[in-house]
Amino acid sequence: MILYNVTINVEDGLHDEWLEWMVNEHIPKVMKTGMFLSNKIFRIISRLAEETGTTYSFQYFANSIEDYEIYRTVYSPVLQQESLERFGEEYLPLAFRTVLEEV
């Protein structure tokens, strides 16, 4: 099992619109690729006092590293471009991605 984790911090002024878009548009498109078996969303509650906004962990579970690699090379660039077009560069939330393998 492969876990593709996307951790994203989104500023308060954009939060509600962005989260609604993630849940109702972006995540369904990611899942429609067929590369992931399931997904989960977690709001991160432990954070530094100086951090602003809200941080989420979006977790996508793939059957194999090959499925993840197909997603990364074929589907991810298009979906990331949609995010850029929707919210613009200046509003893009801080994000980092991690790929984990279940042992």
C-alpha cells in the first residue's frame, strides 16, 4: 500500500472557498483517475504559535508505486494547473508532498 500525502496550509481569507473546491471538485477528480483506492482528509491541530491559516493532510491510498507514478506523471500536472488557474499564484497555499510505503 502506498500513501500519497499532501500537506497544505491555506490562509484564512481563502479557506472556505478553497476547502469547498477541494472537497467538491479537486478530490473527486483525483479519485476519478482510478489510481487511488481511497482518500482521507485530516485537519492538523498541533502547530507552531506563529503559524497562520489552517493546515490539512490530504491522504490518497494507492495499491502500488506504479499507480502513484502514473498519477504523478499523467494526471497531477493537469490537476495542479487547474488549481493555479482557479486561485492564482499569489493565493496558492503552501504545500508539500510525501510518498510513504506501508511496511
